[in-house]
Amino acid sequence: MFDANPFLTDLLGYRRDELVGRNCGRSACSDIESSKVAFRTLQAKGYIRYEDLPLRTHDNRAIEVEFVSNVYDVGATRVIQCNIRDVTDRKQAEYALRAAHAGLEARVAERTPNWRT
């Protein structure tokens, strides 16, 4: 059974009843085949981690999350726990920093003859 806590419903913009009982392919994950491969890997290894998994919110915004999932046995029941953290702001800041650095490098190269030769 799949369940969703308030953090996930707020993050993705779905109501809980829209998420509960559904697989990722029917909601936020855009690449269903990759999701199936990841689920098989999780079942085989008992652990999976993504640093920047792209997801789509209910209103079709792109976000990136850190996704860590573990498989546990609780009595006779196998449980999969997924921990999700929104890293969208961090990724956007990294992109802006790379762009600013590239711009600075270009200005230095323009102003300094034979700078990188």
C-alpha cells in the first residue's frame, strides 16, 4: 500500500486521496520506465538514492528532489520507506552560481590578453 504524508501532498500539490494507492507513474514521475527500473533495483538491493530526481507537481511545475528509499521487514510485512527533500532552490542557486562564474571567466578572458594560453 502506498501512503502520503502532508509534506508530500504540499510539495506536489496533490490531495492525499489522489496519491494514496497510486504508483509514481500516475502522478509526479515523468519517466515511467526509469521508475520501474529503479523499483526493481530497490527490491534487489534494499536501498536506492537519487541526488536530484525530477518530479512534476499537480500544476505541472518542475521540481527536483533528493530521494532516498529503504526496504525494511516489519514482522512478516515488507515496508518501503521513501524520504524526499525538495532541492529545487539549491539546484537553481547552483545553476546561477555556475552562470555567474562563466560570465566572470569570460570577462577576465576579454580583458586579459593570452589569459588561458
